[in-house]
Amino acid sequence: MTTPDELRLLPWSGPGGKPCYLSTDDPDGYMSRLADSIEALQLGTAKDLLEEVTEVIDGQDASLDEMRCLVIELTGALRDVYRVATSRGYLVPTGRPRG
């Protein structure tokens, strides 16, 4: 996942919503596997919500409260997917020289 001079953005936030990072060169370590598992769950939840929203839109008989609830869930899922995409596409340099 990360090279020795990069940090991995983890799929959860710390106190106050601040990002959490992992510094490791072991993709099979406990924290790396935990982050991979949580990312997989987050992506699966987003996929399920997309299917649900498609059914709601096709049916066009959802109440305003049901739509609000779905929008709230979709917002959270989108936030999680964005974090996963950021983590996989951009690793934060630690300042150590590459070698």
C-alpha cells in the first residue's frame, strides 16, 4: 500500500473529524488489513445504496421523509467513497527521501 516515504489515509476519522494516517510498508499488517476491510465495507454500502436509490427513483412513490433519509445515507456513503478514492489515489509524503 504505502512506500516507506508515504502515509496511507485511513478510512476513518480521528477526534474532531481529523484524518488518520498509517505509516507502514507492510500491506499485510493488522492495521493495513483492517483498513482494507473497512474500505471494502464502505464501498459495498455505497453500491447497495445506489441500488436502493435506483429503485426509489424508478418507483416514484417515496415519501419526503424517505427521500431525506436516503439523501443522508447517500451523503455519508459518498464521503466514505471519496476518502477511499483519495487514499488509493494520493498518498501523503512524509518528507523522507525516496531510495
